[in-house]
Amino acid sequence: MNPNHTPLPTGADVHLIKYDGQASLEDIKHYQSLIGSLLYVQIGTCPDLSFAVSRLAQYVSNPSAQHLQLAQYILSYLLKTQDMYLSYDCAEGDGLHGYTDSCHRHLG
């Protein structure tokens, strides 16, 4: 498996459609297991997978061969990025600053 630089390849949207055929029970179980594992990794350590995994999770009831290939593509991305991490040395600089572009609405 060749490591990839992004969670999904360019042009993956053409494959992220409902499968008109019927996947075998074995393929469905394999795909569900793979997506479940990717969801666990995404939640625990790799939020950069969120978009890709959530898109693929939509097809767990009847995945196509292309859906499975894209899930395996994510695995190769994890292979490529397994040694990457963020490091923060509080001894240098002004401290840690975070920014967001989200909108917060107060209910009350």
C-alpha cells in the first residue's frame, strides 16, 4: 500500500454516491468494521480524518468496491502520517494561541 498525502484523493466525490448494486454480507461487515475503526481513530487522535470518514460512513449499509477503496486510501494516509505530530515547547515564544472561525450563539 503506497502512503498518501491526503485523507481522500482529488475527485473522490464521483465515487461518493449510493451504490445501485448489492454488496455481499462479507463486504458489508468488512466495510463496517473498517469504518468503525476509522471513526475510533478520528475521534481519538486524528480529527483531520473527520470529513473523509463521515462521508464514507454514509454507505455502511451497502458499500461499493469504490467505497472500500477510498476507506483503504484513508489507511494509506494514516501510514504516511503516523510519525507526524504537533510539538509545543512552552519555554520559547509568547505561549500558545488558538483561533477559530466558528460562530458562537448564546441561548438564554
